[in-house]
Amino acid sequence: MVNVPVATNRKARFEFFILETFEAGIVLTGTEIKSVRERRVNLKDSFARFEGAELWLQNLHISPYDKGSYYNHDEKRPRKLLMHRGEIVRLIGKIKEKGLTLIPLSMYLKEGRWAKVEMALAKGKQQHDKRDAIADRDAKREIERAARRRDRD
């Protein structure tokens, strides 16, 4: 089956250098998964943090389910991420390196059933790196425009 994208963190690739990506399961309550299926998720400003030997996703915003009652969930509660023990141990070692962090790139439904988060081991960009990225993007756009003008003539 196909992975159904629910939300993406478009700013992540602009703000960070992506060193490595991996997939993690996420523990959700009943009303949370219903909101996820309605694509009411915002990954902006979210990050993962280790507490002991467990990985927790912080600041992930999942809107309350409209048809939920008093059982509705807290929008920004920490959510546990599920990974193999070996992967977690390896990531703890890498996080101890200076300047590395874990950020979510996207959230999707795998096989239409399981909520998964694509996580990235990332290093923050400095201001000059962001300016270089903008200049590269503008140059590519200008090359594409010139090619289209040439093809039209």
C-alpha cells in the first residue's frame, strides 16, 4: 500500500542541514488518530528529546477532534516515539555531538493504518548558509525561466 502524507515540515530543510533520516512510530490516543486522518497536524517548531532511554516528540500540534467529547486530547502534549532499542542507543550517541538535533520532516499514514513520523538527524544552519540556499534557489529558478523562454521562441 501507499503511504498517505498527512503533514510536512517544509521549513526544516531550509533551517537545518539534514544528515540522516529514519522512520519512527508514534503513540496516539483515539481522538488524536482521528484528527491525524483529517490532516489536522502541524509539525512546525516540533523536535524530539530523549528522556532516559525513551524518545519523546515535543511541540507537535494535533488539533482537537471536532466530534470528540470530554475525552479529547491535549493539543501539544509530548508523544512517545517508537523505535528499536539499537537505533535509540545509536541516536543518543550522535545527539551528544555538538549542535545535532532530531526534528520531524513529515508525518504519514503507512498502509492507511499506522501513523509514522519521518525524523531527521539535523544540524542547524547559520544565517549565511540560509542566504546561500536562497541564492541557489533563485539561480535555479532563473535558469528554468530562461530555458522556457528559449523553448517558446
